[in-house]
Amino acid sequence: MVYCKRCGKKLEDDANFCSVCGNSLKDFKTEEFTVSSDDLVKTVKKLIHEGNVRRIIIKDENGKILLDLPATVGLIGAVIAPWLAALGVIGAIATKCTIVVERRK
């Protein structure tokens, strides 16, 4: 049996995605770094434009997930504007944020 790395759910051996949280079971690498709230929006915009990003997760100082952006958001410019507005609000309430970036290998 295969287990989801994100939620721990037991899955079928031939599954490509978790049936509970939607996490991809394919290989990807994860990077994690901390930015100040002032640089949050600028950093996320830069990551989206890189093109090989699969998912961006924004966490607060305590590790609580504040925003989870799928890679498809970067494909459509009109859809990204509300996400960036939400990042601005997150930047206003959090002093430091951790950005977790999942990239395709």
C-alpha cells in the first residue's frame, strides 16, 4: 500500500493522486524559505513566473497554512489578482511567512 505524504491516507498502489487531499504522488522536490511580510507578494509573483512550480504554500510563524496556491493559478492572469490581494492581507497580519514551494523534478 501507498500512503499520501501530505495527509497520511492509505491509497491504492497505482494511484497518481490522493483521493482525500488531492496531493500528487509523483516525484517533486520541496523548498522552504522564510520571507518578511513586505517581500511576500513580490516573491510569490517571481515564483509563479518561473514556470516549474507545482504548488505554493504560505504558512505563518506558527506553521499554520494560510494559503495554498495550485500551479494552475499561474496559467491565467485574471485569476491571479484575487490571490495576490489575499497575499497582501496575509502580509499585513503576519510579520514573517514561510513559503513552501513544490517543484517538478
